[in-house]
Amino acid sequence: PAEHYEVELRSVEALRLQCLARGASGIKGLGRAFRIMDDDSNRKLDLSEFRKGISDYGLVLEDEETSHLFTLFDKDNSGSISFDEFLSNVRPPMNKNRRGLVLQAFNKLDKTGDGVITVDDLKGVYDVTKHPKFISGEWMRSKCS
């Protein structure tokens, strides 16, 4: 139902805002938030870590709401939330200008126009000889081709 969806959105937004309020403004900061919640350092959150993490971040949610949010974040239904799953849910959406810029960059790299960036596409737009590691001699052309 629409009402359930609105509660879901409010919960995700509340978690996002709490992360931002604690300084997690970018991927690095969200990674720090994730690691703080990951009590056993296995690089994934189980329901109890997620529930505790949400509480530690100052969110007051009913157990049912937290469980539903956990299920929403656990895209692969593994019973845990990976960093990528956490990030894709908590990271703020890109604004219109940024989406346009990303699309321009993607289209520039996708030389074949097939919607996929391949190594061959990159060879047409990226010149490794301009990279500082190539210039310094750390990288050789044979390793970069």
C-alpha cells in the first residue's frame, strides 16, 4: 500500500539524514558509518547489527519497521546487508545536473554506443602515456594494453 511505501521512504530518509548529521557526507563517510555498525567486522550487517546501528544513530523505529527496512536493503535476500546494498539505499540520489554530467561522461566513453563501456571503448578515449605512473616509468605500455 501507498501508506507503507511512505513510511519506508521516511525511514530511509531518516537514516540518510542521521548519517549526514554525523559527518557521513560521501562514500567514505558512509563507509565509516557501515563499519561502525558492523560489530563483527565481517563486512556485512545482520539484522541485529542493523537494528543496533540504527538505534545508535538515533533513529527510533519499531522492530517491525526496522525488519522491513532491513529486508528492503537486503537486495540479494542473503540475510545480510553488504556495503554496496547499504550504500545504494543510503546514498542521496544524484541531482539532475550531476546525472546529466555522468551521462555525458558515459556517452563519451561508450564509443560503440551499445550502452556498455568495454576495454576497447576505453582504448579509444584514454591515453595511458599521460598517466603519472606511466610517465615515471612505474607502468609500461605492455602492461597497460
